[in-house]
Amino acid sequence: MIDGLLSNITGFIIALNGTIDGVLTPPGAQAPPAATTTVTDAATTVTTYATPPAGGEGIGMMWMVVYAGVLIVAMYFLMFRGPRKREKKARELQASLRAGDNVVVTGGMFGRIADVGEDSFIVEFGTNRGIRIPVLKSDVLGVREPKLTPPPKVESE
């Protein structure tokens, strides 16, 4: 039983490291010239070859599959999940807007919502609020008032 276990462990080490006469070759490195070593005791013969036996490529293939899986998950988060969250936030904001809210639209114009329709808002633009234009709900970026600077003071003499 111990002899069989020793044989399995030796074969495993050879498959992983490419052990030849006690010299380890790093993965992907050129193996030394072909040489074989045979160790024989009473019940078991163990043979060590210069190159690892065929079939050791499975470990590299496994890492390639894991790497591809990590890339797919990263691409999902970067390309799909982030924009979906932003779109959901925008829809919630647009659904919560009511008449009288100050908004900014995609063109960079500020206005006040005068009326709410099914898929659009009637927005009043201008300082006198006399200009009413229908705007799609998707064109409203957010609730915001313009920060106006007071006019400069003119000193009289």
C-alpha cells in the first residue's frame, strides 16, 4: 500500500514540476536533455522521465477558463449593471417630479414644470415664465435651480 502511494505521489510531482534527477524545471522552461531514472525495490518500479507525461495541459486550460470567467463577470458589471442602475435612478426621479419643481433639461436650460403629461412635461422657461414648451420626461436631467449671481453694483458719483 505504501509503495503504491509512493508511486502515485512521485507521478504527481513529475506531472506538476517536471522533476528530473532531483532538478526542478520551472513551468514553461525547456527541460534538460532526455534522461530516465528507474528505481526498483522489492515490489515497485518507479520510472522518472525527462519530460512530464502528456495530459499536464489540463491545469493551464483550467486557469484559462477561470480567467475568461472573471473577464465575463467584470464586463457584466462595467457594461450592463452600472448603466442599468443609472437608468433606474433616472426613471425614479422622473416619476417623482411634480408641477412647480425647478428642473434642468438635457440642453442645459433651466425651467419650472407647469404641467405633467403621460410621457412629457410642460416646462416654463425664461425669467418671466412666459415660454411654455413640452419636454419629454427622459430629457429632464434632474431637479435644480440655477445659481444666479446678483448684478454688479454701480456706484454713482
